[in-house]
Amino acid sequence: MVKKNIFLLLFVVNILLFSIIVSPVYSTELDEITRTVPLDDNGKTFVLSLEQAKRGKRLFNNSCAQCHNGGITKTNPNIGLELESLSLATPARDNVTSLIDYMNNPTSYDGQNFIAELHPSIKSAEIFPKMRNLTDDDLFSIAGYILIQPKISPEKWGGGKIYY
């Protein structure tokens, strides 16, 4: 009985030590530099609050991740949500304002065709119900989440099926 209690005590102590030592590595809080994202084409920046970053993650996972899990684009693996692809789009989609514009009025990568009937957007909320209840603040949080991901996992975000 004593051996069993000692074993159990050692087990609990090891679990506690593991959670104290290893847990902070996995649950690091996003610092201000990581949460700073480009706001518009004029070079203005914005620091997302921790709540906006968390909300953006939740909303992205609920509304966008079905096709964009890990920053990829399932329907076109050549175009992801990493900064290089976003900046090469026409118009560039590498800031919060332009991503919100895209979520409201999506266009093809070259900017030539309106694609709301193919890509979820506020304009096509009757076709894509997950977009119905998203507010401007929600879109801002989603855009911010997309833009901080390359800072958090630069190789994985938009890296394709080798990671996901």
C-alpha cells in the first residue's frame, strides 16, 4: 500500500512539473510585435488586442478553415494565405482593410472577376450561411488573425499538405 501511494505521489509530482516546465512553451501569449499587423495600403499598422486575436482564430476556424486550414487554399493549392501570395494578388490583400474588402466582395486573384457565388462573402451570405452573422468587427478579427499567422508559424502557414 505504501509503495502504491509513493508511486501515485511521484506520478502526480511529475505531471505537475511537466505542466509547469513544458506548458508555457505551448501557451505563450502573443506579444505586441506579433499582434501588430498592417492596417492599410498607406503603411499604417494596428495592434490587435489579445481578445481580437483569440476571436479571429475562433471565427477563422469556424468560417474559413474548411477551405483554408493552415493558410492553404484547398480549391487552388498554388495560392495560399501566406504574405507572399496575399501581396501578389490584384489588388494586394496583405493588410486588414484589403482582406475585409475581399471578405465583403471577393474577386479572382487577378482582380478581374467577381467571385461571390464561388467564395464565401458577406455579399453571398444567402449561399454561405456561415457568413450571415459576421459583423465588421468579426471580419477585422479574422483579417488580423490571417496576418499574424505567418509570424507565429512562418513555415507551416500556407505551407500546404506537407504540414496539414
